[in-house]
Amino acid sequence: MTQAVTLTREQVAFEPASMADPHGRVFRWEGGLYRAINSDIAPIYRRLLEDPRCTRLFDIGLIDTGIADIELQGAGLVLRHRELPRVTYGFEWCAPMLLDAAKLTIDLAIELDTMGFELLDAHPWNVLFEGPTPHFIDFGSFVPAKPGTPWRGQGEFIKTFINPLFLLVRGHAEPARRQMADFNRWGVTDRELVGIVGRKQRLARYWQSLTMLPGAVEPRTSALIKLRDYLDRVELPEPTTQWSDYYNEHVCLEDRAAWTGKHVVADEVLRRVEPRTVLDLAANAGWFSMLAAQHGCTVVATDNDETCLAHLYRQAKEQRLDILTVSQDFTRPTPPHGPNEVFPDAFARLNADLVFALAITHHLVFKAGMDFKQIARTLDGFTGKTLLVEFIPKEDRHVALWYTDAYRWYTLNNFKAALAPYFNRITVHPSNREPRVMLCCERSASVAAAA
Ligand SMILES: C[S@@+](CC[C@H](N)C(=O)[O-])C[C@H]1O[C@@H](n2cnc3c(N)ncnc32)[C@H](O)[C@@H]1O
């Protein structure tokens, strides 16, 4: 038998975001992701992982985890986890994603309950999506349950999943996301829910359907079952929004004969650049995201329209496409957050080899008040190698309605000049109709390194 390698704490890189875990620390070593487990709980975790019932936890969505063949100074056990390619946060998910993440969390809690364990940390920061599939990533939240005690995760689960979900499906996405993104608030309390919804009476039916009064202490198993039943009854409306009908105008992805110049150019760029990762900014129904997924790319699709995101998430789930939908306003990419800003910003997490920014620049200028320099800087922040951005000149019938002399600077040449500091090769291609054009912006390795 080979001897396990023993590492010192200096040899590994601890993950700053796992500082709060009472049972150990996550660390990286030689490209792998590991979890050092404290000696007091190590034998319990070893038994749990060796229990055949543990496969049920993996079937539900616990991230692939096994006992590692390395040791770390001072740790009782080292686990190895499969690392997921992208980190997104609960406040960046659309309602069906938050619902699926909540179901995964509660299903794990129920299964653990049958095994004599309790899920201590029941919040969205412990779930990551891989395309449209949620995984639970925090093995350190599993603790032996004390018989006859209530579920210690209940309050947190309601505050970080159930109440925000209630707000998202009732058209209060903005305050729900704001509260969740504020690390000091960490979700929406029952009292804050009353403040946002306006009248307590409006919440009576919600609490009735939850079959739990605010702050009520329930026996653990019954609380878990009630919360799961509630999640089964959550309805997800897809209200008509400014952008929800836009996808009805799109040509079928399989019908190549109907493709316009815009579709052909995107396809050619995908073929030529062969990106591993693609970011489709303002993706709407995700025609270009789906094209990239068909090319075998790992895709992130962003938009700030709730209905569009929910629609695309469902499509990705049904068709098993490697597309991760993320709520993101182009004018305000998610900043770093958390204690000491341990949770990285959107640029660090979502940047991709190839970025699509199609039919969005004119909205950012005329509706969101951005100038070309701001747009170019943001696009640069997301782009690894290549950017395909559409420009819609003032002669276009939509833009003509918004254009005034105050926007004299809104020209193709000025847009190219704003992009030029970041991309040393910019070529112009046709789009779906004149006078719209597509700019393929590329940078050499030296520009990329300097950026
Ligand atoms: C004209 S559609 C373009 C869809 C797709 N990129 C295409 O070219 O077919 C514009 C999309 O931009 C989104 N959008 C508008 N302003 C946005 C913003 N500030 N942040 C993120 N998305 C935005 C809308 O929700 C809509 O889905």
C-alpha cells in the first residue's frame, strides 16, 4: 500500500470564503479542491461517507466527494470535492433556479434526517449551479442531529430561500435581490417581508400555505416535510415583460436556411475561435447561447429580465444544455462582497473566452445613459480573447426614434475608437439587417496580458 502524502498548512492555499466553517477549511493543492476536516468530527464524516445510504445524498445533488489520499497537518481527515466551473450567488438566480436550489437543500436535509444527521447551514451560498443543475457544496454543514430538537437551519432556510422566493414570484425581484446581496442582511426576515409587501394581511395566506407561523418552532422532521410540501406548491408565473415576446421573433436554430448574417457571423466566430467558455450578455431567450452550447461550449447567459431568464433556464434544463443563466444588469455587474470581499465580482467569475454583446449597445446608450468608454471597459472586463458586439447606427428605425443631436458622438467610428485600447484587431461584418453591423474584436496575447 502506498503511503499518503502529508502536507503542511503552508503547502496549501486555504479558500478565504470557507473561514466560517466550524468543521474544517476548504483548500486547494495541485489543481485539486479539498476540505480539511477537524479531528473531532473526522470519524463521524468517515462513517457517513462509508455508509451505503450516502449514495442517496449524491443522487439528490451533493457535490461528488470522497476521502482523499492525502493528509494535512492538524486535520483528522481530508476530503476531495469535484470543482464546479462557475460561481454564482443566490441573488443572481431567477425564481425557478432559487426554487430548484431550495428543493435540493431541503431534500438533502430530509435524507440526512433519516440518517441521524442535520443540515446546519441551509442557505443559497452552499449551492452552485453547473449549467442548469444545482449542486450542494458544503459537506461541513452536516452534523449529527440531537433527537427531539427542532431543525437549526429552519430560520435561515426561510430567510434566505422561502421569503426571497415569495418576493421573486410576486414581482418584488428588486428588493428581494437587494436584500439577498447585502451580506449584512443575508436574506429577508418575516418582518422585512411585511415591510416590502406593504400589508400583513397580504401575507396571511402565504403563512397559511407554509403551515408555519413566523418564528414557530416545529419538530425537525415535521418542519422539513412542511417546507418541502410548500415548495411543491410554489407556482412560477412568467409575466409578460418588455422583452418576453422578443424571442417569438427568432428563427429556429435548426433552420439554417432562415439564418441571417448575424446568425452566420456568430456561428463562424464560434468555429474559428473554438472558445471553451462563452458569455452571452443580454441574452434574452438565448438563441446565441444555445448555438454556443451546440458548439460544445460552457455558456453563461445574462439578462436583467426575469421572464427571459426563467424561460431560458427552463429550456436549458429541458434540453440539458450547458447554459448557466445569471441575472445581471450590464450597468451594474455584481461587485465583490462579503467579509473582506471574499466573494469575487462578476468579472472574475463570469468572464469567458468569447463574449457576445448583441443588440444591446443602443439600449445601454439611449436607455441606461452609458457612454462608449463605459461600455467598452465593461466588455473588456468580461472578455478573455474575443468579443462579438453588435452596433446599431442612428439610421436604424428603432434608434432613429431615440436619437437627438445630443448623441452626435454615437457613431461606429467612435465606438471602434472606444474599443481600440482593449482590442487590437476589429473587423466589421453584416448583421441581420442594414445598417446594423457586427464587430469582431480580438486581442493578441500581449494586449490580453496587459488588460
Ligand atoms: C434586443 S434584446 C437582444 C437579445 C439578444 N442579445 C439578441 O441579439 O438576439 C435586448 C436584451 O437586452 C436586455 N437588457 C436590456 N437592458 C439591459 C441591461 N441594462 N442589463 C442586462 N440586460 C439588459 C433585455 O432584457 C433584452 O433581453
